[in-house]
Amino acid sequence: TKIIFLLMPLKMFAADYKEHSRKDNYVAWDYGYNLLNSCEPNSIIFTNGDNDTFPLWYLQEVENIRKDVKVVNLSLLNTPWYIEQLMQEYPKLDINFKNELLKNDINNIESDYLISTTEGYRLCSSEFTGEIPWDYLDCNLNLDNNTTLSFKVPAYRQQVLRIQDYMILQLIKDLFFKKPIYFAATVSDNNQAGLGKYLQMEGMTYRLVTKNQTESDGLNYNKMKLNLTQSNLLDTIKTEEDYNNALLNQKGIYRYNNLNNEDMFYSDNIKRLVQNYRIGYLRMMQYQLNKNNLEEVKLLMNQLDEYFPTNILPMDPWLGFEMIDKIYAPLNAQENQKNMINHLIQSNSDINVKLIAILRSLELGYYQLTQDLIQNHIVSKNVPIESKLALLFEVINNIGYHSSLNALIDEIVNSDIDYLSLNDKYTLFGIFYQIKNKDATIKFGKSLLINHYTGDLSDVNTQKYISDILFEVMAIDNFIIFCQQTFETDKIEGLLYTLINAYQFNGDYDLAIEELDKWLIDNPLNQRMKNKKQKVIENQSIQ
């Protein structure tokens, strides 16, 4: 027992070592390095939270990399002590407050919660009247006599401007022509102070420019390609001079140490982080596709696969679907589309991703692939019936029936349909009738009539509609037998009228009248039955 107890830690160590080891894992280091070296000398970069801030601070403070770049964390920018630190620590930011309270004591920005709002309005060539609620501040930020940025700054809780939003405006006003200003790609739209249309993508950063980017492609392609191209890993950019030399050499800026190493283990958080690089490549490929530079697109595709292989770092599903539609489709790269669909369905446990992948396969006309995917990932797996129905309904409504769906249809038809809702049964009944699947139509039609006629399917006309379809798809003798057996326990009036028509179709008027008489014994006041009997007698007399 003691030996087993002593060996247990060794077993845990051996089993979990790879997952917990950080040996040769440079993702955080490289990400911080790449963000800093996305910036020109003596610039400002706004970051969002821990993951895109602490690696940068570590590199600057410990490894002396790009200390000329001022990292401004937007979360901390709401606090007076941090604003004071920005103004006092190298590289200092020369902030020119106009408000006397802020000049005298920066802590007033927090104690008087309206200062950030009134000053933000002033910078935007407007005046805050105190009226609430309001959604956006229509901002006209004058940088000089010839340059004005016009945009909408969102309100916080429809009442005030956040301190961070005001400080962004103040920094832009004071420093735009002195320092290049960037937002990290990880900064969400709602933390960009409404400046989205003036942000130009340059890799993992967006640079603030004066030209409205909605009127262009929204990226600086040459700078972006240089940034995203991997540099020589032996060359480290530490200073402004190193950065300028790297620009002159034009051999790449970013580092992706070991992201293509099959022996590495990467957490889900790191896998999500890597998608930012892929988004950059997607944007560049779209840019070149618009210019019909197909060879350049293929070069970018090869770089993407080389730097971030999907067998090591799975593709984000929504990014993968964009690749299928926006990159591979214009190139008619069918094998790439098929490979991506296979990758997305195999690397994601989310059933919705699998269903969408199957839909895309069918939409693109990859019928054998669709059939294989349905068989391997839907039929042979324990997929809930709700998901199977969702897939079938979506396909029929938006694409139409194809034989590659047959395995899915068989799976649904052979399931226990008693647990399905009336609406699902009725929809399936219509689908199977539409695609001429007789056996399924009969099964679901019978289930609808027998299991629901006393409840939600009590409308006689609806019962007759279903019964008429059953009469159409069944052999007439089988239909008559079904009716006779059903009436022993279930008196379905709509089914009765279709049976009467079946008897008349066979010329069996006496049987029709006899059946109606049986029903009239229990329903002597049913006028519809009386009218039906009279009609049968008239038809018999004509014959």
C-alpha cells in the first residue's frame, strides 16, 4: 500500500506533464513582442485587459524591448492614479487638461463623475446640458485647423461618458501629431470610443488615421504583410533603431515560435488568441482577391498553413466558414473547402458547428462528403433527435431534398416518434409526402391521426387532409383495412370521410352507406355525416 501511495504522484506527473509544462511555450512572449513591434517608434498603444497588457509590460520592464512605446491599459485608464502615472513615468505623456479641477488634482476626475462627460463634450465641439438619457455623443474632434474626426461616442448607461473614453479623446487631441496611436486588435468595438471608422488594420493593431476607412479597404496592406510575415527568430527587435532596420530589410516582423510544433500542448485560451493572427491573414487575402491578385492570395494561404497548422491549432469555426465562403469559393478551391469542412466537424464538439458544416457541404454540392458526414457524425453518434430534425428542416427549407440525406431521414423515421411534438410530426409528414417517401408518409400520417385526433388535431378538415394523403400513397385495400382496424378503437371523423370516398372509388356504395349508418347511431345529429350519406346515395343512383 505504501509503495502504491508513493507511486501515485509519479503517475500523475507522467500523465499530466505535457499539459502543464510551459517548456518552449513562447506564445505570450511572442504575442507581446508582436504587439509592441506593430507600433512605430514613440507611439501609444491602447490595450484591453490582462492578456494583451501584462506580456507587453514584462517585455518592456524586464527585457528592455520597445520601451519607447507607451502601453495604455483602457481598464486602468478609468483611475486617477494610473492617469498620473502615464504623465510621470517614461515615456511621459504630455496631457494638456483644460479643466482647472483636473490641473489642480487629477483625483477630481473620479470624485466628480461629470467632469469626464463635460470635458468630453467640450473636446467634441459640443456642450453637455445634463439632459438624460442619451445614446451617443456626436463628436467633431478638431485636431488642427484642417483636420477633424467626426464620429459617435457611446454613452455609458445612457447618462455619462466613461473616464476612459474621455481620456482617449484627450490623448488624441493632445498627441495625434506627436505620436502614432494604435489600438490592439483585442480591444472590442465598445472600447474604441466610437473611432472604428478611423482605425486602419496593420496586423495585430489598428492605427488611428484621419481618413474614413469605411470608404476604403480598411487596412495598410504592405505594413500588415510585413508585420504578419515571420521574422528571423535569431533577430530580436529591441530598440527604435532595430525596428527601423527591420522595416528597411522587409523580411518580416512577427514571431511564431513553436506554433507549428506537434509536440507542444496549447490551452484553449492560447488557441483563441491565435485566431487573431488568422483574422489578419483572412483580411489580407480578401484585399488581394478584390484586386484579383490570385498568386498573392495563394502565397498568403501557404503562410497561414505553415505558421498555424490546423492539426495543432484548430481553426475557429466561424473563421473557418468565412475561409470557405470568402477565400476558397472565389478561388474555386474545392479541396480546400472539403478539407476545412472536415476539419471543422472533427475538431468541434459543438453540435451546431457540425450541423452548419454539413449544411455548407450540401450547399456546395459535395454530396458524397455530405453523406459521409451524416453517417459518421450524426447517425452513428448519440445526437439528440432535436438536432437531427433541425438539420433536416433547415436543408429542406433552404436547399431542398437530396439523396445524400437518406441516412438522416431513415434515422428519424426509425426513431421512436411518439415522443415528437405534433408540430414536428406534421412538418415531417409534409416533408416525406413532398419527397415521395411513401413508407415515412404513412407512418407519420397514421401517428398524427391516431395519437392526436382527440387533442390538437381535432379539426375534422385537417384530419381529412391527412387521410386523403394516406389514401393517395397507400394501396386502396391497405387503406381500407387501416380504417376498419382504426375505427375499432378510435373514431376519427376526418378519416371516415376519406374511407367513404375510397369505398365509392371502388364502387362499394353499400359499404359506404353501411359505414355511415354505424357512425350515425352514435352521432345522430351530425349534419355533415347526414349530408355525406345523402351524397353517396345520389352517386349510387347515378351509377
